[in-house]
Amino acid sequence: MIYRDIIIIGGGAAGLMAAVGAGTATHCADGILILEKMPRPGRKIIITGKGRCNFTNVKPWSDFSAHIHPKAGLLKSAFYNLPPESLSEMFRQAGLDSVVERGDRAFPASYRSADVVDTLVRMARQAGAEILCGKEAADVRTAVQCSAEDLCGSDKAGLQDMDSRARFRIQCSDGSIYGCRKLIVSTGGLSYPASGSTGDGLGWAEEWSIRTSPTFPSLTAIVPAGYKAAAAPGTPDHGPHHPAKRPLKGHIDRSIPMSAKGKALNGVQLKNIGLSVYAGDGILCEETGDIDFTDGGLEGPAGFKVSRKCVNAISNGARVHIVIDLKPAVNQDVLAKRIEALWREIGNDRRSTGKTSSERLAVLLGKLLPRDLIRGFLLYNPGLDHTKLASALKNWRMDIAGYVGYERCVVTAGGICSSEISPRTLECKKIPGLYFAGEILDLDGDTGGYNLHIAFSTGYLAGQSAAGSAT
């Protein structure tokens, strides 16, 4: 067995920052070790913000906390321990300048997520951490689960010494065994499993009788009815026990081909629209902003923001639909009068001579909508004529068939329950010396830098807390 004072499982945003926090808090005589199962650390960071890496949001807590779900209280101590300005300054001192854009979103000045990863890795190593990649933790046990001989393996010469120090035993898939007194689990959630986030830590938590909130995808594409060629929901097929392996009600795999309707809308970007979400007859939420239609469904900032409530409602069996207001700045009566005037203008135009009503409607839509939206809009609004157009533009209803799952969602909602964690240290209440950080916690945020700051700030606090009591 190889012993370290602190072992961090997971070399993503939270894990790398946990190493920084541990290294700056105190000197660990027997070192800090990160075990990362992927070939390189920080793989998920690379793909955030479409490769630009919106690493935090510089709002004060009073505004920041409104974007945190389900309850911001678990994050408060971590946030004040490492507020956005301090994180940006920490990066600056490490050689990474940043810029702040609309919505208080902070990016690396280079707009390269790889620079954020390189900076984090350098900071972790400078803090004294060793990073081992290709080390998948296959079996993690607490001292309660292991005998002294289990903890020390065949190292009989070091039996007494190891037994007195190691509270946790980690066996990797390559057969190597590690022991530590303090363990930080920062294995992430379930989103983007190709990046290494496969819910391992959630499975261990269940083995340790640590309560978890049900997990579900958030910041994901919601799929309108008829958008995909096949509407049959897909479900993961990994077995019955692991959180990642439970069926997702309403999951429609992103790989399912698009229908003609989906293809007509794919690639359309709409600015400053109104978006309302309904479950049954009740309204869930309303947003104003930008949406994108993609090969997955409806995304973009406003689409992502409502997706959490959409997914949760669908998972609970509700029938969900959305209403898009393409003209939120004008009321329907005023819009109807404008449409009527345009319709008369088109009818009086000599170029309209001989044109059918459908052809004239196409001309009218060209004056009111982006050209690339028209075909998809008509496919979703059959039988439309100019008399119904104002209502259709203000109240474009789309039933929601489901949502894209963990395969391409940005973040996982749910995780380790806040009641299981001390918010001032992020230590597990049931198992001394065990800490959780990052997406594995029951904390998630809206799009805009909130989720990465959750990872960085909770990782930093967990590392400091573990190191502060490591001896």
C-alpha cells in the first residue's frame, strides 16, 4: 500500500482546486495525491463554454445565490471562503488573466479552456500534489469496512504504522492500493460520461449509507414533440443499483435522428424571445433571452435555464409544454394591427398578382421572422393564415416529448444530501475524514459560470479543511 496524508479521487475542477486548498492550508508530511482515471486531468473543463471556459460569475452572493439549486446554503461558506474575485486573482497570480463579459461571466483572457486546465494543474503541483492519471478507483473502503490487515495488504513490516494512520483504502483497477487518513471525493456527477463522470462517488456513498438526492440531467436540451424521428425514450442500461444506471423517465438520446421538423429548425438561433414552461395547466417558470435549436432539441441560455424544471416535472410524470413569444416587446393587439397592415400592403403590391394565399403568407413571414426560422415555424403551425399569425407569434406552443440525458447535459442535479455534510468544512457527518466537493454534491447552478465556481470553491474549502486536520 502507498500512503498519503490526503488523497483526492477525481482530477477535475473540484479535485485540482482541492489540492490547491490542501497545499496552501498546511504542510502535509506524507503528501497530497490526486487519483484521476482519465489519461489527463480536467477533461470536462476543456469542453465547458464551447471551449472558452466561463470559469466563474462575479456577482455578489446576494445575486449569485439566486442562481444556485436546490438550496444555496450548502455553498455559502465555500463561496465566502473563495469568492469570484479571489478566484480570478488566484488565477492571475498563477499567470492566467481573465475578462468579464455580459452577465458578469468571467473567461480566461485567451478564451482557451486548455489554459485554465494547465493553470490548475500547475497550481496543484506547486501546492505539493502528485497527480496520477489512468488510476481508476475501483474499490473504496472506510476503516469500518476494512480490517487492519486489509488496510496494509501484505506490507507486514509496516503493519502497525499503517494501521495507525490509514482510515481509507483505495484499490485501483490496475491492482495498485493506496491508503490515506483524509479522503476527498470529487468524482463529479453523471454528465458527459466520456469525460470520466460516471457517478462512481455516488455509488460509494450508497455503500457507506450516505443519503443522496435523486439525480437528473440539468442544463440540457429539451426535445419538442415531433422533433426526433423516433420519440421512444432511451434509458441507460447499466444495472439496477448504481445512480447512473437507473432509468430516466423522458430521456430521449441525443443520437436519435431528427425528423423533418427537427431538421428545419436545427441551427436556428433566436434572440430576446419570451419562454414560458407549463406542467399541465400550471406555469412552472418564465424566462426572456436567447434560445438555440440544435440536433438535440431546444437549448441556448434561456432553454438551459428552464431545462431543470422541465426535466424534474417530466421525471415526476407531468405533461410539459412550452410557449415561445417571438415578439415579447409588443402586445398581441398591436401586433395584429401591424400584420393586417402588412397583409394589405402585400396584397396591393403588383408583384403579388397571381400569388396564392400561401405564397403571400410566406412574403409576410419574411417581414416578421428570421428567414431560417420560417419553414420550421410553419411545420409546427399547420393551417396558419394571416388572421391567426399574431396569436401564433405570441403563443407558439410546443409540447415537450422529453429531454437529452446525461450523455450531453452540462451538469447533474441531485447528489450528496446537504444534511449529510457540514457546510463549513464539507466533511461528511457520518464518516470523519471524508469530504465531498464539486458536482457530486446536491448543488447545481444556472448557466453562466455558476457551476464551475461551485466546483472550485467547494474543492478549495474541502482541501483546506482536510489539510487543517490532517495530522
